[in-house]
Amino acid sequence: MGKPEVLSLLFSNVFLLGIVFIICLFLFDFVKRRKKCSRFPQGPKGVPFLGNILQIDFNKPQVTFYQLSKKFGNIFSLQYFWTKIVVLNGFEVMKEALINRSEDIADRPRFPLYEKVECAGDSKGLVLVRYGRSWKEQRRFTLSTLRNFGMGKKSLEERVTEEVHCMCSVFKSQKGIAFDPCFHITKAVSNVICSIAFGDRFAYDDAKFQKLLKLFEAALKSESGLLGQVLNEIPLLMNISWLVDYVLRPEYEIIAFLKEMVLEHKKSWNPNYIRDFIDAYLLEMEKVTDPDSSFNETNLLLTTYDLFAAGTETTSNTLRWALLYMLLYPDVQSKVHEEIDRVIGKERKPTMGDVLEMPYTNAVIHEIQRCGDIVPLALPHSTYRDMEIQGHFIPKGTTIITNLSSVLKDKQAWEKPLQFYPKHFLDENGKFVKREAFMPFSAGRRACLGEQLARMELFLFFTTLLQHFTFEIPNDQPRPREDPLYAFTLSPHPYDVCAVARI
């Protein structure tokens, strides 16, 4: 056989092997994507291997899900590569799932990306941990410790009031000149959780503190983007170390910061004098004798991380929306000013005892949360056991996305779902009414455990700011944008404000 014949035979064999390989890939894809039950929720058809991932706008996924719900109903399925995902939409569906069937969807899916964080291993902290003993231990301890450090008590209220007055001093120093309030708000809100977690607040100009806040912002953007989603759905890509490092670089630096904080605490730790959350956790680690306990240094780092992240991002974001809406709706701001002046006056500091006497201000704060829609999709859930919801069968281990945005903007639950309309929370007599479809903190077993702290911060920050200032759009600038930016949370586009002193 001559050389041309050998090359021709070799090429034919390679070509044949390629065809067989492609056929096998398509068969594998078909097997992975086939429906296991006729009652499993329907959804849009995807493309081989990628599923529906190209059909999702990762800059505004909640909008994509809303559009799909109009075609496939409030419960539909998607395919992310070979992972089946069920998306829940609308108040009635969410009420049944999160409240009536709370334990059925209390689990979390696996997040391979976060297992690459240096300290993680099998530990997951509080937010990403699977439903079971570890989750129960960490949540019970965290909630108890937050209460011990004043959540819902006068002591923490005074701490929040002190912080908001520090921020007011910064605003006042601007002397009515236009400035961007975003980072000032983040620093003030973050300091509240810092005082609980680390035992002290940071000076606003502290370089380490500013770097930490920038890292959290970078981590949110990096992990909520398409690349982060792809890495979680195709664990094989985790072997490309530079790709993982690119996404997780902010996480690595945050963990290094927390390790340093824990080390400093250990040097001065006294079991008879508990200063903060880290001290309390170290004491709990000292107490446990069960080798299977979830109280270890890794979970200390990750739970502290979860506290800091949750206690900073959502509340500061809500306050950014609050100032933006006051700029865009000056008539609402005027009514809030009137109620503050009548109930509190211009000298006395606001307290949580004022809430019941200020229905309009309370309604405005709730409408800011509803309209701002801060965490539109929450974190993914996973079914803890086989479940049925509105005639659909969803097997154990299925990833569930709760589209909270569809509840806060549900046309069946709100008179003007797409408008900023504080009367959503007022009855015909002007009394405050909390609506059942108000779920910005989610609901059920995975509901935000810092909800009580967040409510306190929002009321005290908002009323104190409005007591001291009138917020105006700078004369030389256009009306700020009202549409949001998505990076897991929804935040306003950057804007400047003039804070004109009232006192």
C-alpha cells in the first residue's frame, strides 16, 4: 500500500471516529436533557449542550423570566447546560412554595465555584450550606448571637443612630454642593455590621475598610456574571485554574482579610468577655465536643463573610434607591418632611418607637423596597424532597429559582406594580397596611435572618437623613435614570445629589 493510500485510510478512520464521537455527544446530550416525568414543568426549547443559557439576558434575568412566564406560565423549566432548573413566578406560586411548602425547597444546589475558595472544603458557612444539621446549627447560633448583640433592642438602635449621624456630618460637609452619595452610604451601613462582627467601626477614610468594600462590590459583579454561571454549571472547567482565579480573586482577598481579623481576635480573646460575633463563635468552638459539629474555623470565616456581605449590600442599596426616589418624586419627599416635623420635630433623634406614628414615612420605605426590588431572584433553592406544586411534579435535587421580582411587581397583587406609588401601603384612612405580597426578604426557612436589623436601619437612616436634609437634583445635571443595574442585586445607576441642610 502506497503512502497516498495510507494517508487516505488514516483520514477516513479519523473522520469516521469524529462522526461517531459527535453522535455519542448528541446521544449523551439527549439522555441528559430528556424529560423524566410528563408533569415536570414545560419550558422553552434549548440548543444542544448549552440548553437555554443563550436565551437568558444575564444583565436583567428577572425580566427574561417574566417574559417567559407569559408564554409558559408561572412555573416553567430551563436547561443550563445539563442542569434542569425550575423558575417560580407570581405571588400565589411563591406563597405556596416558600411558605406552605417551606421545607420542601429549603435545600441549596451545589456551587462548585465556591468549593475552590481556599478555606471552604466541605464547609459552606450559613448562606450556601445544604439544608440539614449544619444549616440548623449555624442559623440558630447566628440568630441567637445577633439578638445578644442587640438586634431588636435599644442598644443596637443607639449604635445605628450614632452611625447615621456620622454620615449626616459627611453629607453636611458637602455644603449643598453636588456629590455621589453611594460610597458614603455603603460605609455607614457596613459599619453597623462591622461593630457586631468585629467589635468596632472603621473610620470612613480607613484605606483597608475602603478596599474591603470595593472587593465586595467586585465579587458580586464577577460571580453573578455569565462566566461565574458557566463555571458552576460545567465543573470540568474548574481545572482551568487561571479562569477560576479570575472570577474568585476578590473572594480570596476578602477571606485573607477575615483570617487576619480572626487571628487578631485570638491574640486578645477572653472567654469571660465576649466583644463581638467572632469572639462568640470562638467560644462556641471551645465548648463543642462533638467531632461532627459544624463549629470550626472555616465556618467562622464563611459565616462572618455571609454576615458582612448580607448586612452591607442590601441595606445600603435600598438607601441608594431611597435617595434616588426622593430626587425623582419631590412631592413624596415633602410629605415625609411634613410627617417628620410633626411627629419628631427638628431636634429630637428618631427612634423605632416613632414608626407607629408615621404611617406615610413607613409606607414610603416599604414602597422603596418594593419598587427598588433589591434582590430580584434571591439565591437558588433546591428541592429537599420530591414535591408537587400547582399540579407540577418537581423531583428531589432540582434547582429552584424564586423570581421575587415577579411577586413585588405582580399585577394581581399591586394597583400600580411598575410605578413608585407609596399608597400601596396605605388604607383609605391613611393608616399603614402591610401587603401579603411584600416579600423583599424572601420567606420561609431561607428567609433573610437579618430582616429585623435591616428594618431598623432603613427606618432610622431614612428618617434621620430626611430630618436633616432636602435632597435635590443638581442644577447642571439631567434627571437621574430610574432603571436598575444588575449584579445579583439591583442598584441604581450612579447619580449625584445636593443635600441641602434643613436644620
